[in-house]
Amino acid sequence: MKLYIDSANLKQIAYIQEYYPIAGVTTNPSILVKENRPYLELLKDIREVIGDDKELFVQVVGEKAEEMVEEARNICNQLSGAVVVKVPVTEEGIKAIKRLTAENIPTLGTTIYTPLQALIAAMAGAKYVAPYVNRIDNLTGSGVKVVSEIATLLSSYQLPTQIIAASFKNVQQVHDVCLSGAQSVTVGTDLIKKFIAFPATTQDVEAFKKEWQSMYGVGALV
């Protein structure tokens, strides 16, 4: 299992990077625009925070395959380290994924709502596919079921493409896709913090501390 930060906020990324086992950072146009900064400068700053070994995902915005390929080349030339190019799973996007795969530029097929979209992206050579779990739920579907069916298809046809499940509103959704075959998840920073937050844990830690201090004194460590 790999955990990615779905954010472009440097302060949040630095915090999560310090405390949690992170594999990298995923961004999209909306996330980058939200920070109200020159996008390339921001991406370079994110790279500085996470280092070259962790993956940094950047999404193309062109509509035609040729534009997407040119954007991908530019992204890879401008940024150091492990870069993965996010490409929407449209007809033009699939064409772009095929060309980028031939150039050994790793891609993630994004904006996925159905298992067949993921399968086609995988057949085209995408390294990753990203089903939108909560957005699928909002369309009266089941995001977890879609993830499960994608995992089954990829396994059945022995495709090396991995699932990075995206779009979550709560911890239960993340839990469920982990059990449904997703190798990775990309999650907002606020939700990541909730992964280990549980009232009983805090209460137990406080109880242990009070008992220890009553015997050995305030500030005493093992």
C-alpha cells in the first residue's frame, strides 16, 4: 500500500511528510490554482519538500493528444525527480498515454468512473489509474465496487497497472477501497490526519502517563 498526499499546499505537505509514510504528492489543475501561485514555481517547491525519490503527479490540460504529449514532455524537462503525468481518460487522452508510454514517460489515467475506462487506460500503458470514489458515489454508483472490479480486471488480464484510488469524503471509504484491491490511495491532508485519530487511544496514553508520573515524577522518561 502506498499513501499519497492530494494537495499542493506546501505547509500541509511538509507536515504530513514529517509524520506519515508518504509515497508522494498528487496534484490537479484545481489544486494548483487554489494556491494562487505560478504553477511551475509551486511544483518545484513541492519537489523540494518531498525530495526527488517520491513521486510527484502533474496533470495536463490540453484537449488534443499532441498538446498533452507536449505538456508532458515539458513537465518532465522542468521538474527533477520521479514525475508521473496525469492524463484524463478520453479518446485523446488514451492516444496520449500510448505515445507517452512509448517515450517511457510514466502516466496515470485520471477522471475514471468505470472499470472499462481503467482497463483501456491500462491496456494503453498507464502505470496507474485513478477511480474517483466519492464522485462515483455521488452519481448513485458505488466507488468501492468500481475499485474492486478494476482490481479484478487488472488481475485477470495480468496487467501491471496499479490503482491509486482518489476522491474521498471520509475514512470509511479509504478503508473500504484498501480492502477492495487498491494498491494506493491519494487523500487530502485533513483526512490523512483522521487515519490514526481515535479517542480511546488518546485516553489510554493519558492514563499511562498519569500512572507513570505518580510513581516516577513529572517529566520522567523510560
